[in-house]
Amino acid sequence: MEQVLTVVCKLNPTPKQSEEIELVLKAFADACNHANQQVKPQITSKTTIQNMVYKDLRALFGLSANLAVRACARVGANRKTAKQKDQQVLTFKPTSADYDARIFSFREKDWTVSLTLMNGREHIKIDAGNYQRGKLKGGKPTSAQLCKHRDGNYYIHIQIKEVATALIKSNNVIGVDFGRRDIAVTSNGDKWDGQQINDVRDKFFRVRSSLQKKATKGTRSTRRRARKILQRLSGSERRFQQWLNHKISKSIIQDALKIDAVVAIENLTGIRERTNQQPRNKTERRRSNSWSFYQLRSFLEYKGIQFGVEVIAVPPAYTSQTCHCCLHIGLRSDKRFKCGNCGWSGDADLNGAKNIAALGAAFVNQPGGTNRLYCNLSTDSSGLLKA
Ligand SMILES: [Zn+2]
């Protein structure tokens, strides 16, 4: 099995190269917008789009042959995604351009990438930390995206194909329960609870609400300052969440590796509705609603593929109400679970995680294993893997 990983590196262009990059981003977006306006909205095939507007794109916007091809492909791809969501592609912003092997290459000896810009090829130095160097070493990446981030700097998102380790076959299962009160609880009893994490998140929330007030009610300059801080804050909160999701998923996958286990998680469809069931107070609903479980799940999945740990999704019905010892419906009050049949009582999320593990084991042991679920991984514009 193969998976695509995106490595993001900051570019260090000369002032002259920065100007060229701006021009390419502008021309690429203009070309996409032109194609989007000229070609009937229901057409999503990149080949059809290319047949209709390729010549225009080259003539009107001065794009190189392959950039024009990539622009057509971008319009097609965005239209397909929009169609799935019942939306239409409106405009393209001059913040990114796609590159393939003909117009992009990576050179390890001096850590540069070469990109075709408006006036030919340019070698641009990249900043690569240990992580990026480790991933890029010896690699021959064949596609990339040139991006301008919100910080105003230019980045290159390089796609690397990794061959995944063969999956370990095993009957051990670690069940993971997501997000009622704690972010994650495993059937081994590990948990990422709430207190410390919630403290950090509540602080973000308090600061945010107070700033939001200021951003609408204060004087003009206060409003402007408040908006600025809010923007910065949204970044640091997102990074905190991402950092923690990485940490949680890494730890779970490593535990699974140690005991050759499969990881079972709940199928997340409808997690918001389920975790929102009464009785829960407003604060708790806010906490679980604002956590990115989809991100956590996709991190688990791609780390699983990397290390050869299988991640399976089981249907979530009853995992929180059933007693894991005797399978009777028990009583759940707040954080405790109590079984009226066998008398087991304990942490409700641990009970849930054990049920998920049991369901997972049932799947794993099924002959043929046809119920094993895999998720297609794709990347979003920021280069994050998403399920
Ligand atoms: Zn019981």
C-alpha cells in the first residue's frame, strides 16, 4: 500500500524571485478563473476543460504549457469536490499554483527546488528542518504546490509517495473511544483527559469571547486590534489542537505496535449529535463540538499505514450504553457507568473503549475480513491529511 505525504517547506526566494512568484500565482489564479467562467459549470473533466481553453490560457496569461495544463486540472478537481458538496466553484485566489514533474524538481545537494515561473526556471532555496530532511532524503518527488500562506511567506508543499509497511496481522485489538468528556480513552485504560487540556481550551475560549466583544463594540482602533489578535489566536488554537492530535495518535499507534494490535475506532459519522445528547451542560458541548475528531482519526489512519498498524472503524451503536462484561444495557450517569446485571461499574468512556475493542475483535476474526474499512486519504489546501 502506498500513501501520499505532504512535506511543507518554507521558500527563501530572492526579492527578484518573489516578484516572479507573485506573477505566477496571479497568472495561475487568473487562468483558473478564466477557465471557470468560460467552461460550462457542469463540466468537471480536466481533459475537456483543457481542450476548450488551453490555448486561451497560454495566450492570455502567459503560462507555460504545463502550468496551463495544471490550471485546467485544478478547475476540474475543485469542481468535482464542490459538486460532492452540492456547491459551485466561485473564484480562485492568487495563493497557490500546482506543479508536476515537468515544471518542478527537488535537488538534495543544495536543498533547492526548481520551479518554472513566468520567465523560465528558477532555483529557490528551501528551509528544511530535520523532519523535512528525513522525509525528502533520497526522494524524487514528482509533484508540488507553490503556496503563499497567510503569514505572507511562500511555501512549497511537496508530495512524497511512501510505501507503507506491511500490515501486522493480529487478533489483539485496542479500542479507542472519542470525546464524550475526555478526548480519547483506550481499552487499555490510557486516556487524554480533559482537565489540563480543557483548561488550555477554556482559556482560548474566554480570551476569544472577550475579544469578539471588543471587535464589535470598541472604538475603531480597538476593533482593529482585537481582530488582529483574534486572527493570531485562531492559529495558535489550531496548532495546539493539531499538536495534541499528533501526540495522541502517535502514542496509540506505538502502543499498538508494542503488542501487535489492531486499533479499533468508532465510525465518526454523527459524533456531534451523539456527544451532544443530554444531560450535558453548555461548556461540555462546546468542548466536544470544537474538537477536531476527524483530524485525530485521520492522523491515526495515516500513522497506522506508516507503521503497519491496521486501523478499523466499527459502527458506534450502543458502545456507550452496553456493559462490556455481560453485554446488557447499563446505566450511564455522567462519567460513570453501572451495570445492573453483572454489577460492573467504572469509567463510562473506558467501558465504551472496551466495547469498541470487542467489536473490532469481531471484525478482525471474521473470515476474509471483508468488513475491514479503509479510508481514502487526501490532502487539503494546507497540506494536512484529511479523511
Ligand atoms: Zn454487566
